[in-house]
Amino acid sequence: MSKIPLWEDVSRSCLNSDEAFRKALKKSLEELRVDTKRFSKLSGISESSLYKILSGERANPRLSTYRKIIQTLKRLEGVEEAKEIEPFIAIIAARPSLDAIEKRYIQIRGRQIQLKEYAATSIEDVIVEAVRAQQEGARAIVCAPIVSTTVEKISKVPVCACPVILCRQPLLKAAETVASKILLE
């Protein structure tokens, strides 16, 4: 019988009890030879939160914290390819508008944020690409004004409208606006 991956053991253990979850998480960190400080950096969970979870001081971590723990364990075990740590903004527009963008990154408040292109030729395409961008980890979406209100209704990330013309400036300006929003979160 093959060994259960550590991330899966941690995931299953949370269904048993808080104590089983703590023990499985501690065991996983020991086997991976990762201390709480490093795990904190890799997962984006504060050291104090990890300490409280591991010590039993915090019985029920938030679902978002739990997800970060599992995703980080998967990355450490090589189950998932390491996803980009840096945030990215999805730019959804027609191919000619995307081709006019010369930058692949923008600088906001000293941080570099990637711009990732999603080509769309219809309103339906924009909606499909917005869903795909979110699934891929987009922190924000820039799209045409005509579909921005619809995308906002289905999106869990900030949406910024931009006139889609054959000019890179409106797209970059909208990306900078939405980047400022996500950096304030």
C-alpha cells in the first residue's frame, strides 16, 4: 500500500478532530523539515496564526487559512507546480488591443505586478475568460465597460473598466487603478 501524501493526511485529519489536524500538520512540517517561520513565508499565513493553530490556541482556523495550508503542503510535496507567488491582473480585451500593450508588468507602491492577457472577441468570451482568470489566480480583472458590470457580478476580485481601443494607455491606466485596490486589501 502506498503512503498517503502529507497534504492529504492533513486534509483528512481535519475531519476527525482539531487535535488530529494539529498532529498531522506538525508531523507534515517535521517530515518536510520546514519550520513555522519558513512555512509562514511560503503560505502567506502569519507566524502567530500558525503558532496558535499548532499549539491548539486557535481551534478552528478560517477556511482561507486551511486552504493556504493545504496548497502550501502540496507545493512542498511537488504535487502542484508552484504557482506564481506574485499577484497578477487579468487584462481581457480583443487581440489587437492586447498586442498594443508593451508592458508585461506594472509598478505600484514599489511592487511589481504581472499583467496577463486573455483574448476575447465577444461578451460571452469575456465572461468565460473572467472565470478562467479567477481560476488561474487573478487578483483583479480589467475589461471593457460594456461587460464590466456583468463581470463584477460573477467575480470575486476587483474589476476595472477600460475603454477598449487600439491604445495601450487606457488598459495600463485601468491596470494601475485596480492594482492599487488589490494592494490595499
